[in-house]
Amino acid sequence: MTDMQMPKKPFRKPWLPMRLRKLIGLVAMLALIIFYALLVMTVAVTTSVPDNKAIEFTYYLITGIAWVLPAGAIIYWMQRPDEEE
């Protein structure tokens, strides 16, 4: 077979329709953001995050970006198409 005639992967219909996935994803995103924000604030207040401004800035920078990975996975799951177009 040439590169132009590669067989297509068989389309597998998702178990949940997109509309329901988006509703579940919305609830999951809200829960993730609320839980994650409370967790980060609790860790920052109760543990010994040093008073050094550079370390404190690095902590908040890393924790402020870290929630993007699970949120991206949820968004990717929500946006899968229902049918092949």
C-alpha cells in the first residue's frame, strides 16, 4: 500500500453522546478547580512554604499551571465527536 491508500481506523462510537459528556465535563471541571484551589491554599498555609519571595512565587507558579493537565484531559474527552463526518 502506498501512503495515500492507508486504511482508515474503524470509527468507534463513543459510549456517551457529546451533549452528556459536556455536562459531565462541566461538573468535573468545576469540582476539579474548586478542590484544587482549596488544596493548594491549604498546603501553602499549613506547610512551611518559606517566606522567601522567589520560592513562594515559584510555588504559586507551578501550582497555578499544574491544574491545566487534568483540565486538558477532561476537555479532550468532552470534545470527541459523536459520529464520523
